[in-house]
Amino acid sequence: MKRFSNAIARHEQEEADLRQSGVEKALNNRTVKSLPVYKRRAWFFKVMKRVPARRK
């Protein structure tokens, strides 16, 4: 997860913000908790891609 956010963010602070907003969205979404682990990971990476952040 950290490598992925590092790949799409410009700076270290943006990377941390990207991960934090992804985790925040995951915690607010109740259906994520019922998904199998492999689908949770896919969902999380998709959310991180969609978070409006400055990209490289």
C-alpha cells in the first residue's frame, strides 16, 4: 500500500494524505468489512486511485 501511494504521489506528505484518506473511506464504508481480503485490497487500491491528489 505504501509503495503504491508513493508511486502516484509527488511528495512524502501527499503520500501520507493519500493513504490516510483511503483508510478513512474504508472505515466509513460498512460493506468493505464483509468483503474477502483479496477484494478489500482491490477496493482499497481503486479508492486510492480516485482520491483527488496531485500525481507525478
